[in-house]
Amino acid sequence: MRESPAEALRREREQARRLLGDGYADDHIDQDELDRRLERVEHAETIAELHGLTAELRPVAVSTALVPVEPEAAQRIPVLFGSVERVGAWRVAPRTCVRVIFGAALLDLRQAILPAEATELELEVNVVCGSLEVIVPPGWQIDNRCGAVLAAVEQDEGHVTPADERRVLRVTGRVLLGSFSVFERLPGERAGQARRRRRQEQKALGERATRALGRGED
């Protein structure tokens, strides 16, 4: 059974969305160009129009000759009209770029395979009308420099002791009409359990500080 013109147009429209999302994730087009083309994709009435909007983003034939390829500097996680979860023992690069557009992403670092020699991880975020959640184990330092435009950027309050593993997560980027959150939890720990644990830890810290102050006054 042959594909109808309407079905062919719908299939090409979906492919155009994917190509534009991949092109944005790979820095071939910027945010403004992505928004402009996505709007035109939704109003396109012919396959030729859709091809014209994604012509330079479509795969091209390549030579079979061996050519040295530079390794990608950053791990890229693009999310466009969907959701992505990275949990369990997934491998994390020293630098990760996450772009979420009309979608949701979860990065759980509690049991992730971290770079052996790197003590600092860089996370570049770009969230537009979506949400990104990052979960780290206790003891990590969070250097959150992410900007927000009509959006919410938040992180749990934790504390770092000299005995903790020296891991730093540096966050840059922006959130537009969306949310970005960093949660501190033990493996398997739920949000309510994490809050109770942090309250107990803060109480214990306060009691130790009080006792130390009392000994200093004696």
C-alpha cells in the first residue's frame, strides 16, 4: 500500500523536527534560527519546503578514505519535544552540554561512572520551556552560575566536610520559561528522606558548634 501525500508530508515534518533539533544540539544553528525554522516547519505545505528548511543539516555522502577525526570535547545530551533520563552506572564526561527544548531531562550522578582523574565536572545547560533535574550524592560542591529568564533555578542546601570526596559541579548556561534543579540525595533516597537527613545533619553541626564554643569559654 502506497503512502498517501498527507502521510508523506507528516513523515517529512517529523524528520525535519529531528534534523533541526540535532543541528541545534551540534551548534550548527542557534536558538533564534531554531525557533524560526520550527515555526516554518509547522506551517509548511509541501515536502520541498521542509527539505529547504533542513538542506544543510541532512546527512551527506562521505569519502571512504580514512580521515583523522578529532574526539568530541563535550558530551552532548539534546532533548527536543521528549524526555531523557541518565540513571545508574552511566558514563559521565568531564564536560557535558544539555539542551532541553519543550521536554524534560534527569541526570542522576549518584552511581554514575565519573572521570577517573577529574575532580571537577562542567555542566552547560540550555533549557527552553522544559525542565532539567540533576541529582548528586552528598559532599559535592555546587558552583551554580546558571541564569534564569522567567524561570526557576534552585538547588538543595548541603554541606561539605574535609572527609568528603572533593567533587565540584560547575554549572553555566540559562533557563528560559522552564526550571533547573540540583538535588542532593543518597543512592535510593527519596526527597522527603533527604530533607530529614539534612535537618538532622544541620542539628548535629549546631550542637557540635555549641559544645566547641562552650569549651572555648572555659
